[in-house]
Amino acid sequence: MLKSMIAASLALALTAWAGAASAQVGADLNISPRRVTFNESGRSASVYVFNQGDAPATYAVELVDRAMQADGQIVLASDVTEPMRSLSAAEFIQYTPRRVTLQPRESQVIRVRVRPPATGEAHEYRTHLTVTALPPEDSGFTVDQAATAGADEVSLQVVALFSISIPLIIREGAVDARAGIDGVKRLPAVDGAPNGAIQLDLVRLGANSVYGDVEIYAGDGPAERLVTMVRGVAVYPEIERRTVIAPLGEALPEGTPLRIVYKDDDTKAGAQLATMVIPGS
């Protein structure tokens, strides 16, 4: 996720500028794993941060509450107007370090521990471990560069900071992870999907979030084949359904039979959370 940092007071004062420069910091940042779930049998985890670039980089590590929208976008929880139905895990999580500096091709482990909520009730809590690349000290304009703008003008540099967030989920009590498939329809060919696409809604039926892969097969019997897949699709407790669009790997004639499967990649890896068959015509 990109963040643009511009001082608000400077932005309000600007009426014109001679030129602007932009820079992107931290695009070589990587993190593993992409998701961590804690339960009664596991209260600690290791998250690895990688600097895959060719220069040293410094990263800030923080916990940020985020919310899922119906189209799958993840936004700041503070930007959601409706009350969140998911519970924040931030107060139950400890992690270290909070800032790391890595040389090129170097990695660092972030150690995460959970203090279980003392409610005694079955709940799912979530926050997001967010790692953000910080700009180097020499990323700004020098005095001489700023002075070239002219007596009544200001030069501006926009620094885009690259960050990655992964969900940290705490589950207490029995897990109720169930799902359904609804609203399937074919979409026409467009740029980026020359063979068209399949649109569908994943419906969360249980109290917990669901996470898995969407697989779409075409044809009947021995001729059935996988024509598209979308990996790592979650539906979090704050929404009841999420729209997924899967570009097709090949053009399909109208009336081709389809079989859509949503496979768990969380509590019971490989199990079918939901399936739908659309007969041919």
C-alpha cells in the first residue's frame, strides 16, 4: 500500500511551484508469511521481513486496524462509517522489534506473541501487522535545489512510501468457518481479461472469517478442466459477502457447464468450503 507524505501546512501555502519531483521508497520490501492465525494451541509466531533491493533500507513496524469492503479492498478501520463487527486484536499482541534497518538481500524476524483475551467467549479478533519502508535521510531536496525554484516559488518533492500489511488473527473457542457461492455471472472480454471473466459472490455463513482459493472448472466428466483460479481470498467478519472476479484462461462458448469450488486454506486446508455447479445449455 502506498502512502504519500506531504506536510499539510506547506500544501495549504502553495499557490505555484517551479517544478516537482517524485520518488518511490521501499518497493523491494517483502514479508512472509502473508497471514498469521493464533488459537489455543499457538500463541507465538515469527514474521520475516526481507529487503530485496540493492541499497540499505529502514522499516517501521506497527499494528494497524483495517477493514474489508465488499469488493475485497482493505481500508483503514477509521475510514469505515458503519460500526465494525470484527474485534481489534491490537491490545492482545506484543511484537518486537518496532524498527529495523536491513542491508541489501538481508532479512529480519519480527517476533509476535499473543496474550489471550480473558472473556472466555468464542470470538475472532484481528489487526494488521504493517511494515513501512522509511525514506533515507538524503531523499529530500538540498538547499541549492530548492533555491532554483525562484524567489516567489517553492519546489516540492513527493515521496511515496511502500508498505505491506498482513492480518494477525486471534481465534478463541470453536471455529465456525462456513461459506456459500452466489450471484455467478459471465463478464465479457475486456483489457486484462481477453477471454472474459466469471464474477461471483463468496458468502460468509459462519461466525468466523473464511480464507481459501477459488477454482473454476469448465466442461463435463473427463473433459472437465481448470480454467481459472484466484488464490488467497478471504471474507472477514465485518462483511457478509465479497465479490470476486476471476479472468478466464481460455475463451468459453456460451452454455459451457461450470463447476466453482471455494477450497479452505486455513483451518482445514484443502476442504471444500463451498461449491456450485452450473449445468450446460
